[in-house]
Amino acid sequence: MDIAALELSPDRIYKLLVSTVMPRPIALVSTLNEDGGLNAAPFSFFNVFSNAPPLLVVGIEGNKRADGQSHKDTARNIIARGEFVVNLVSYAMALPMVACAIDFPAGVSEFDQAGFTPRPSKQVAVPGIAESPVSFECRLFSTVSLPFNRSLVTGEIVHLHVADSAIDDKLHVDPDALDLIGRMHGGGWYTRTRDRFEVARMTPAEWQARKRQVGDK
């Protein structure tokens, strides 16, 4: 089936994108409100973008609440303070992470509702989530305003927290110990990253030899 993107409404193309681009890593973003209150919200339009400088990108949709604000709390807080923390989500955090996506009334802390423990950061004022196996302290690098009040936020990673049980002195990370989850299709489907396979990179000569092996079978 061939589909012209311009012929689809934003809702229709969203459904196609989230049903085909998967699994997607989840950024559970913690921010501080104007009054210093803690906010946490999950986003799966997210990935790392560069290692020099170390950058990550989060796509944040516009605010759908009838509160007169064009942007979500997360986008407003990041723009106002210039700092945020991206916390990766383990399997054990799945349910409280979903709780952070609930549209609670203004002033209600997702940290409190989800039972997350604030972890003081080293280089930014915004706390991370202690239960997360990996957290990235970020300073705002750039913001791009998109149609429908969406924001493309790029953050520079200034400090990393990795669970001691998942990393050794040589910075080798154990993916099983992280036990991260990814976002799938529909309203509530996820996957674990423990089901994986390995295909080693090859030189041109190795690739030609591999093709001959396959052809001989």
C-alpha cells in the first residue's frame, strides 16, 4: 500500500508511525515547575542524536488540556529552566511510568502518584528518578517549534547515572541488568529488550564470503 503523508490527518499518520517505528525507547522526563514542584512524563518520540557533543532529542506534542496553555508542562518547564533529566524505563517501572502519563490536575506531582524517589542531580537543579537504571542530566541545547504547538527539544547530556549493578569499571554495560522496555503499537503495548540477537559487523571480504556460504546451501 502506498500512502501520501500529506493526505492524512495528524492523528492518522500518528497511528501509522507508532505502529511501524517500534520498539521505541522511552524517555521518562523529569522537570521542575515554576513553583519548584516535581513533574515527570513519558515520551517515546525520543532517541540519542550525537556523542560529540552528547545530545538526545525528545519530541513533545502540544497541550490538549483546556487550561489555556499551548504547551505541555514538560515543554514549558524545560524552556523556562533550561534543564531536565531523561530517565530510562525498566520493566519494574512500567506501571508507575504509565501513571506519569495520566492527566492529573495542576499541582499534582507525578512523582508522588507513581511512588518515585527523587534523586539529587550532580550538575542540574532538576532531580532524577532513583528507581531508573539510567538517567541523563541535560541542559537545553535547542528547541524547535513545530506545527500544532509541538516542540522538538534537544538536550546536551552533562552527567550520566548508571546503576552499579549494570556497569563495570571498564564502562561495560549489562543490558540484562538494565532490563529496559520499549514502546510498541496501540494504546498500551510494550516490549522488553532481553529478547535479542547478534549480527557482527563485517569487512567487504567477510560479506562476500558470507554470501557464498548462503548460496551454497
